[in-house]
Amino acid sequence: MMTLLPEYLDFVQKARNGCEIQGFWPINRLKRLLELVQSDEGNIEAELVFDQQGRQKVITGHASASLKLTCQRCTQVMDYPLDIEFKLALISDESHADRIPDDCEPFLLTDDRMSLPELLEDEILLAMPLVAMHEHDCSDYLLMQRKQEQEEVESAAEKENPFAALKDLL
Ligand SMILES: [Zn+2]
């Protein structure tokens, strides 16, 4: 069973000792992500490996979640399966960013203990689509919706007629 991820960790110490962390973090506790999703239900599930690559301390991670986004084509809420992998090189100074392994992104340590959910949220936000859209062509849905609206307008117009007729009788 998945457990709640720890919030604050000493990333350097974890990488030095080497460790693997698995768990979940509720979407409703990630404020920046919340602004982009249509539902605050569900969790981010993540596995993170802290270790060293030579002398470089690295975090290798995988995170997944099912997010609810608004399709920019038909404006309906859609399921967006988020699945990301990342590899971060821990650096204590921004000037070290060019010395990290090629397959890593720099992660700047600003404190002894860093927030794991915040790290995940950063990575998720980077991976979010700029424009979310259904994979299938949902423009049919739009047409159908417009047609339905049109029919509703027409049937509403028809319903007015009996009253008009009744009015003539009075
Ligand atoms: Zn759509």
C-alpha cells in the first residue's frame, strides 16, 4: 500500500546514504497545480531514488497522476494521464549548474531540508501541456452541442405558439 510521502527531507544526506522513497501526495495540497486542474481529487504517486553518480548527488524520480484538465477545443473536462520521469543533480550554488552530468537537470538546494512535494510539483508543472486537448477529434462533440442548443431554441419557440394562440382567443 502507498504511504504519504515525507514532506521535508535532507536531500544531501539521503543521497549520500542512498535510499528509495515511494508514496503519494494529495493533489489538493499542491497549490500551484490546483490552479491548473479541474478537480482537486486524487493523488500524485511517486518513486524517488536518492543516490550518487560519482561525486554528484542525484535524485531520479518517476511521478504519475490522473489529472482533470479542460480541453481547449471542446471546453469539456478531460482526463489527462500525467507520467513523468526526471533526474536531478543536487547543486548548492547556481554556478555549479554547468558541471552536472548531461542527463541531469540542476536542482538548487536552498536549505538543509527541502520539500519533496514542492520538487514534485515543480517537475509536474514543467511537464504540463501548454494547451490540453482530447487526443481524439472532439470537434464533433462541439457540433453536436451546437445542434442541441439550436434544437432547444427551436422547441422553445414552438412552445410559445400555444400561448400566442390562447392569447388570440381571449
Ligand atoms: Zn475536447
